[in-house]
Amino acid sequence: MKTLTTQVAILGAGPAGLMLAHLLHLAGIESIVVELRSRQYAEQRIRAGVLEQTTVDLMNDAGVGARMTREGLRHHGIELGFRGERHRIDLSDLTGGKCVTVYGQHEVVKDLIECRLADGQPILFESTEAALKGVDTDHPSLQFIYRGEPHEVKCDYIAGCDGFHGICRPAIPASSITLYDREYPFGWLGILAEAPPSREELIYQNSPRGFALYSMRSPTVTRLYLQCEPQEDLSQWSDERIWDELNWRLTGADGWTPTPGKIIQKGITGMRSFVAHPMQYGRLFLLGDAAHIVPPTGAKGMNLAIADALVLSQALTGFYIRNKTEALAAYTAGCLSRVWKVQRFSWWMTSMLHNFADDNPFDRQRQIAELAYVTTSRAAATTLAENYVGLPLMT
Ligand SMILES: Cc1cc2nc3c(=O)[nH]c(=O)nc-3n(C[C@H](O)[C@H](O)[C@H](O)COP(=O)(O)OP(=O)(O)OC[C@H]3O[C@@H](n4cnc5c(N)ncnc54)[C@H](O)[C@@H]3O)c2cc1C
């Protein structure tokens, strides 16, 4: 067994793990990142794409925002569509000038990997059979196989950044963790299309046949979603059927339709709300999807993962630089007070915009009234806008 030693062992090179590693490096704290997948896989995994103002500010402050600033698309508003009309929510006007930036999660991952490797810091890609040891002792370690050889990283702390299906959360005894969970009775069928955006801002569409989202990833690629069954059979969705359904749901009274193009990727995403409490057990800390999941309607998953990384990096900096452990002890409370507000927002957007199979005509009218209220009351629109651009960190 090859033994390595570091201060913080990080399992998972997604947005949470990579951002944590980078912030620790800036603070002079050593870490080793251990990742199951290859670099190429991690850099091509298409997922989230909307960065809150808070995430953008953090990327810039941390010196990894240059390409995002050059290539990201700044959006000052979104549109809500219902009853055949679209209504703009002016995010910047309602939040004192804040906005969101459309920049793919895989681009954030690429930038963070490039920065870490340029700093000469380790990411052990394609590490298999990871196992946690001694997380409830003062000497935890991470064991895994790397390049065919068993490895052990001895460390002070382990950061579990290995996503919802990872091994870190299940390593916490059931008696020491409470799981809050809600599954939604629908999923999203998402496509990437080689089609220049024909609309400048995202459209969140409530239609009688279900939700649709019009968004974009670059000046040449659009990203669109349709509400579908959670176990939808993708083989039943030809490209033609997808475009027909998008047109049906998104076309408004003004006749606008999304520009069609070659579909280069499609997939089904399940929808759930999930929170693990606490986010710490002994010397193991959970970050990002390992600790919480939101339905993507609020565009928050990646932003929450990066916010956790900031909170934990500050707590670890307090420990290593100032010999203080209070912030480490307060990690769960520091993250979850904001996470629960973001859960509420993501659930609310999901409830307002999707069709639920057991809705009756009363529910449908109430949903439309809610959309009408949000798009005509400045107070209601402000609550949407301030959540969408990102609540202040550590609230
Ligand atoms: C298909 C899909 C679409 C999504 N779309 C959106 C969206 O539109 N908007 C939005 O806000 N959010 C979206 N999300 C959610 C968002 O992508 C996540 O919230 C975000 O990726 C969380 O980052 P993370 O670093 O916590 O976890 P992840 O990005 O999941 O990273 C975890 C990392 O850990 C690695 N790993 C896992 N197990 C092990 C192991 N045993 N050993 C070593 N490494 C391991 C994985 O390979 C991965 O690299 C989507 C998620 C999915 C799955």
C-alpha cells in the first residue's frame, strides 16, 4: 500500500471538491483530490449552467473567473410564460443591479482542473474502490486503488464531495443522520442542440401539457427541457417529437418558436428535494450533492455545492491558521440555514411551473393566479429575483 499524507483529503472532483481544493490552496492548506472518473469524463459531463451572482463573485475573487467573464452570457432577466404570454422578470432592476451568468458546469470544472494542475496540486483521476477509514477518530484516512496500486491518504479531515450516489454520506451511521427527502412525480427530458439562441433570456414555461424550459449554453448551442414521466423511455422521443413538443409548449401568442437544430445530447433527469442533517460526522464533512439535492427548476445545485466549499474552506482556514475550531463545529448550521431557504425556493418554482397529475381545476387556477401575481406585483417579483440571483452567503 502506498501511503500519502495531507491535511484534507477530498473525495470527488465536481464543483464542490474542486472549488474547496482551490480555496484551501489559496489559504496555504494542503489537499489531495481523489476522483473516480477520468479528466475527460469530468470535463464533458453536461449538467447545470446558471451561475448566481454570488458564485460569479467567488470565482472572480478566487482568480478562476477569467474565461467565465470572457465567454459567459450575462442575463439581467428571465421570462415566465403562461396562458400564451411571456412576462419578463427584470432581475437586475429588482436586486440593485445583480444578474446571473450562463456558463456550463463542465466549463467551471475545466477551469478549476486547469488551475489546480497549473498550481502543481494533485488530482488523482480514475481512482477506484474508495473507502473511508477512521472518520470518528483523530486520524482518518482514505483508501483507494490508483493506477492499479492500493493507496492510502492519511489526513486530518475528509471532505465528502462525491455527489448524491457517493460513499461518504452512507458512511455516517444511520443513528447519527436525519434525511429529509421528497421525490417529484415527474422528470426533465433535456437536450443540447446546435442552434443559435433565438431569445436572449431563459423562458420558464407553464403549459397545459407540462413545464418547458428554454435556455442556452453559448451563442451557438441551446439547452431545452420538457417535463416528462420520471421513468420516461428516451427511445420513444425522436428528435422530431421533441421539437414538436417544445414548439407546442413554448409557442406564445406572438408566434415565437425556438430555432430548431441538430440534437447533440439528450437525457432524463429525476427530480428530488433532499437534505442530510448534520453535514458532518467526526472528521468527515459532506458538501454539495452528497448532502443536499434540489430540483433544477431554481438552477441552484451547482451554486449550493460551491457555497458549501466556501463555508468549509473558511472553517478549515480558521482551524489551521488561527487554531480555532468554532467554525468547523458550526459548519452544518452555517450551510443548512441557507440550504433550506434555497430548498424552499426550488420547491416553490417547481410547484408553480409543473403539472402535477393529481391537480384538479382548482389547483390549476391557483397556479395561474400565482404566476399572474409574481409577474404583476413588484414585491412578489422581487422575492423571485433575489432568490434567483443568489441569497447572501452565510445567512
Ligand atoms: C443530469 C443532471 C442535470 C443537472 N442539471 C442541473 C441544472 O440544470 N441546474 C442546476 O443547478 N443543477 C443541475 N444539476 C445538479 C448539479 O449538476 C449538481 O448539484 C452539482 O453537480 C453538484 O456538484 P457536486 O460537486 O456536489 O457533485 P458532482 O458534480 O456530482 O461531483 C461528484 C464527483 O464525485 C465523483 N465520485 C462519485 N463517487 C466517487 C467515488 N466513490 N470515488 C471517487 N469519486 C467519486 C464523481 O465522479 C464526481 O466527479 C444536474 C444534475 C444532473 C445529474
